Amino acid sequence: MEEIEIIKPDDWHVHFRDNEILKAVVPETTRHFARSIVMPNLVPPILNAKQAIEYKKRIEKAIPTTDNFEPLMTIYLTEETNKKKLKQAFKDEAVFAVKLYPAGATTNSDSGVKDIQKVMPVLEMMTEIGMPLLIHGEVTDKEIDIFDREKVFIDDKLNFICKELPDLKITLEHITTTEATQYVKEGNKNLAASITPHHLALNRNALFVGGIRPHNYCLPILKREMHRKALVEAATSGNPKFFLGTDTAPHLTKDKESACGCAGVFNATYCLSILAQLFDNENSLNNLENFISRNGAKHYNLKTNNETVLMIKSNETSIFREFLHIGNQKIKIFKPDFPVFWTISK
Ligand SMILES: [Zn+2]
């Protein structure tokens, strides 16, 4: 048996949804993580401090009393976002960061930004006060191939924002390509990227193993093996510009296994075990703590957590539960295609 003790991790990108799903998924995250940045793409989206505060209360109600957890709230950037009110919300610590979804990029992103120029005054204000911008980095033009949308976003949109506002604190979220890892490595010092467990574990073949696999469908979509390898290299390298954002995104199986299945992978339950195994497989366990517990906190100018967690490698493969049940509905829990020997104890 092998053991490692590491600083308690944070998850810098989660979807808690609302109502019954929220109650079921929040404990899956709070069991292992100390803090999470919570995405605002509800229906309707979280657009202001008041909505963020109310949403935070609903999340806090769902946290088991045994867990020490802080949700960090975001608001959904639109072309109508009020600069003055946003500044106040950040000063009041009601809102931690702003999320930029290009209109139509993913689940519930219809009210997203169409024209970056229209939000530049808000981004300038955020640069002045040090408020982070979180970006879903994909263009949404129907003419652009779905596998190229991240690269085109970097070339056409992100590069513009980075040139105009070199001091803006930006997280390019859930990156999926060699081009993204390269751009972030070479980019502004305030530019960093989050990476998900499923993009580290799977390439795009996983979408079509013996038939269509709706539970591996997410956005940005899985890419070729060479891109997955670039992500693994970035995550396991210890480079402080890369950190964990699981993008755990629950949908009921009935909505995934459908003629028009929803995008999103629910990975909160076993993501740390899976990551420990991934890093172990790469002989990089020494950099696991950087990726899941240190780099993100540093990027967001937060202290690392005081608590620690113990990760244990057993001789036998872990048996994962397949579903999280919600009444008579269920959510499929992500599991990779390699054996996992690591478990987390509190
Ligand atoms: Zn997401």
C-alpha cells in the first residue's frame, strides 16, 4: 500500500445546477474539495449580485454539516452587464469572477456575448480591480468545424483580449488542444488554464466505441490523442499556469441518452482518484498537489487550504458506483477506461 498526504484540493469549475439535482450533486464535490468556482449558467442565468447571493444560499443548504466548503460565485457576462454594479458586487465579495460564454457555446449559453467589443469597458474595469475573467473558449460559428472551435477562438478572440488587456486575470477554461496549452504557456503572465479529468483521460475515439457514447459527449468536445497527450503533459508538468477545473456537469441520463443529448460529463464523485491514477501512470505524482491544490489558488491570489487529504493506493482496483440516483431519475458517474487503484480518505 502506498499513501500520499496532500493539501486539500479545490475545484475551479463546477456546475451545481439547481433544485433536486443541486441537492444530489453538491455533496459529491464538498466531500473532497475545499472551494469551488460555481458556474452561472442556470435557466435563467445568474446575472447580478442578488441572484448570486440567493444561489449561494441554496448551495450552502445542500452542503453536509461535516464538510468545510466555500462556493465562489460567478456572474454570467452579457452585453448588458452593468459595470458599476459588477464592481460593487466584487468589492462586497458577493461575486468572485465573471464568466464569458460566447452566445450558444454550451448548455444554457443563449444569452452569452456575441460581440466582444461590446463588453470591453466591463473587461477594462475588471482589469483595474483584479477581478478574474473565466472564458469558455470556443467560437460558435456554424461554419467552423466543431473540432477547430477552440483554436479559432484563441486566434480570433482570446488573442485580441490578451493584447488589449495584458493585465487582465484570465482563465481559459477546460482547454482541449495542443494550441491552447501552447498559447497559455507563452501568453501573458495573468493568463492560466483549467483542465478537466475527462479531457485528460479520453480522446475523441471515446465518443464512438462500438456505437455512439452520449455520456462522453461534452463541450468543448474531446479531441485527437495528440491533443490529449499535450494536456497530460501540461497538467503533470507542475507548470503553475495549469490547474484542475473538473467542469463536472450533471445531466439526467434521460437527457443524455436522447436524439439530441446534452453536453456534459458528471465526474465529481471519483475525479480525485482518477487524477491520482493518471498522474501515477505518468510517474508524476510529485506534481499532483501542484495541479489540484496549489496552482489554482495561486492564480486566483488565494491562500492554499490548511487541511490535508490522504490518498491511498490499494492493491485492488476500485469499484465505482455507476449512477447517482435522484428520486427515480439518475445521473451517470464518469469512469475512465483504465483501472484506478487510488482512493481518498478524509
Ligand atoms: Zn462548464
